[in-house]
Amino acid sequence: MIGGPKITHAHDKPEHEVVRINYRDGRVASVRERFLEMTPRYFSFHNTWEPGALAPRHGHHGDHVVYVLDGEITVGDEVCTKGSHIFLQYGDTFGPWVAGPNGAELLGIIFNGDGRAFFEDADMVHFQQILDERGAEMGTVPALTCLPAWRSDQHSNPLPGPVANEQNDKSSL
């Protein structure tokens, strides 16, 4: 117990670019997250998706709820608009994710788990096909330095793609 509510204001948390999609025509579309709360059994975040942002089909370690605060995002074949509630049970996967023409703003909560993502090889092959069809590729994002010590993915970002290595600033997967 913490003795009462813990109130976090999203705008007080730093924003982290976790996905970058580079288009051949020069456009860049990113997903940016603010990590609101991280414990070994609960993880919450606020993220914004720029128009054209994409993410592969994936799952998370924990039951996962996403609520669409604004805009539009397609999850698999389902268009989700403001007010949509998306639930995923631990072990299942969802996606791919495609931001709508005006982007999207989401609130995510993962409970009974630490929030780490996982991907199937076939999902990553399919995602590469989506990128190729759209004339895009995954861009490099900064390594996250804000993850707590108990997270096993200290060097990584929540979704796959090149991450700037802190030691030598070269890209790695």
C-alpha cells in the first residue's frame, strides 16, 4: 500500500520515441510514449501516433488494455476510433497497428505482468511486407534509459526496430 492515490500527470513525464517509420518520400512517422507507472506487475503509458505510424502484430507480458483517447488506429482489420476499448489477454497478440490519417492518442495499461513485448517470427515477416508495400522502413530510435532495474530489457525499446546504442551510437536490433 502507498497510503492513498498516486497521481501522475502525463505532461510531467518525458516523452520517448519508441517507433520511427521512414518513408522513401522523406516523411517520418513516429510513436512517442510517456511511461506513467512501471512496477513488476503493472505498467501504464500514454502514447501518440503520428499519421503513417505503424507497429507489428505483437503481445505483451500481462493482460493489456488500450483505450483510444483521440484519433483513429486500425488494429488488425478493425478500425478503432475515440472511445474504443481494446483488450488483449496475456499470451495473445494483436495488430498490426496502423495510425489513422490524423494519428491517434492512446492510453495503455498492462496488469499482472511487466509489460515487455513479444513477437512471432511470422508477424515480423508480415510487418516487413507491410513496410515494403508502403515504401517504408523501420528507423532508428534512441535507446531507452528510463526502464527500472527489474526490467530485463534495459537496452531495448518496447517494439522491434533499430535502437541507437548508447556506447557507440551505432544501430543494433
